[in-house]
Amino acid sequence: MQANDKVLVWDAPTRVFHWLMVLCFAGAWITSDGDRWLGVHLTLGYTLVGLVLWRVLWGLVGTRYARFSNFIRGPHAIGRYASGMLGYKVAHPVGHNPLGAVSIVLMLTLTLLVNGAGWLYFNSGVHALKEMHEGAASAMLLVVGVHVVGVLFASLMQRENLARSMINGYKKAKAADAIRWSWWPIGALLLAAVLGFWWLQWQSPLLDTTGAAALSARHGDDD
């Protein structure tokens, strides 16, 4: 396939979502220990849930390569693609490849599991929920690590910086494969919604060190 042109593949909402997920998960992981940053940790967790719910919606109504129907495949297609990669004999899709799709589904699912268990633990203090929360977060970190390695490997195979394409939206492909518009107003609205939520949370006593410590004191015996 002649794919020497740089064409628009990733719309702005998908790119904004991707990097907000990276920022929020990294921030939530960094603030997971101690009471001082509890408010920030909770805010980032709530943000992650909102982002996942938005991504599910965009996966149904978004642009061509953002839709789940474009990249989610069955076990046979995933196995065929994986074996083809090992033999360097595989046709690379314009959007997400089948293995990347697996990591995306896992990360979305684990995000809900991590936050669901965390919310239940925070409101009940049941230690088993804390262990589930931490275990799911560790599993998600592993999936993220595998995803990053997969992106690096695919970038080498395709001789294209796939991480950069998630920044500028462009990949090597045929002109006919391009999406028509980036939908940047939707991306801007998504970013504004997240920043607005953070601003509202900033007014909450949870983001005050004293308030956060007081709210988390009831779980102190579990540490």
C-alpha cells in the first residue's frame, strides 16, 4: 500500500482524551500515598471516570478511527496480527491495530474498576476494597507499560513516530484514508470541562491539607 502522505487520522477529541488520561493516571499514581494529596488523588480519579464515560460515547459517535467498530476485533484477528508482527509480515491498519485495541479496552475497564473500588473503600473503610483498588491500579500500570512498549515496537516496524501522531493527529496513509476534520471544538470543550471540574474541586475542602487529613483519618487504621 502506498502510504507516503501525511494525513489526518486522529481527531482532536481523541488526542485530548489520550493525554488527559496519561496526565490523570500519572498524577493519581504519584498522589496515592499519604493524606496530604488525598483531594488531588480523588479529583484525578473522578476525572478518569468522566473521561472513560466520554470515550465510550465518542467510540460510538466519533470519527472513523475513534469508533470502537473500527478497531475492536475478535481473538482470531488479534492472534493473526500478533503472529504477523513476530514475522514482520503484517498489514498495519491506519488506526489502532488489534493489539492496541486490547490494551485500550483493558485500560478503560481497569480505570472503572480502580475508581469503583477506591470510591467504595473511601466511603466504607473495608480493607479488602483498598487491596482491590491497589491491585487494579498495579494491573493498569502493567497494561500501560505494555502499551508503551507496543507503541515503540510498532513505531520501529512502521518507521513512524506513533506517539507524535497522537499529538499532531497525522500518520502516513493514503489521502483517501484521511478524516475530513479534526473536530477541534469538541476537543476544546472536553479540555474546558476537565479544567472547569478541577477549578470546582479546588474550592472543595478536600483539597485543603487539614480537611483531607480529617476526612481520611477514619481509614488510618488500615495503613
